[in-house]
Amino acid sequence: MSVIARRPEWADVIAEHAGEATTARRVIEQLVAAEVSGLAFCRLLERWARGDAEPCTPGRREAALQRAAERVETAVSGLEEPLGRYLLELEADRAEGRSWYADPTHAELLDWEPVLRRAGVHASPARVAQVYLELAVLVRALEGLSSAARWQSELDPSSLWAGLFDLRENLLGRALDDLRALAA
């Protein structure tokens, strides 16, 4: 049985508004990497929050968190150049549009200190919370783009530019610094 990889629906929105196909392809590849590694990072923490102590020892859990943070850091770092180029090529008709994704919800604002303590992991709870929040927003934003594609909603270039710009600023700013610290 063969498995055919299918591009996520949000990728259609990115490709549709691209100035150049190669730039769109690079942005899509890096966003997929950021989404996949971000989901793995968040799911690891969520398992610990539910009491699933996997891996089985605190040292292995600490190493798992570092590896997960390193994977996300690599994906997010690789997003900087292609996303910057994509934003330049997008050339929105207005300087700013409305961002197409919502603010964080209460469910994403968690205190990770008791979870990390129970797991025996000595990472900064503030850094973990910040990274978790930014990755949850990324995943939700990409799902919003998928919904727009699925429902064939028109997303104007100004709004796409504004949302991608906000994501870039949030991911490539403090979140990237926090990821680097967690991966170290």
C-alpha cells in the first residue's frame, strides 16, 4: 500500500497569493515543518499534563523536551528567510489588513510549573508557557487558513500579509529565543 502525501489546505491559500511559486513552496515546506514539530512539542507537554509520564524517567523526559524544542527551533529558524521573501512578494494593496486568526484562549494560557515539577523536568515554566502559546497560535492560525480554503472564503492579500507578519514577529522574536534556551 502506498501513501500519498497531501498538502494541507492552508497551503493552497499561500500558493494562491504567492508572487513566485518557488517562494511559496519554500514557505509551505517550512510552515509544515513548524506545524508538525510544534504539534509534537505541544502534545508532549499535554501528555505530561494528563499524567502520562512517558518517557519513563525524568532524565529521558528532560531530553525529550530538549529534542522537541530543538526540532521546533530548527523549523522556525528556517522559516525566517522564505517567509520574509514571501511577505515582500505578496505586496499587499494596503499597508495593513486585519489579522485572520484570534488571540490566545484561556485553554492555551496554562501554568506549566506543576506539570514540569511532577515530570521531573527542570525547564523554565515561563519559557515553556510562552513557546506552547505561540505554537498553539500558529497551529490555530494555519487551521483558520485551511477553513478559509475549505469554505472558499476570499482572503485579501492585506489580511494574509498582516496575519503572516504577526506570526513571523511572534515566532521569530521571543519564542525563538525561548526555544533555543529550552533546546540547550
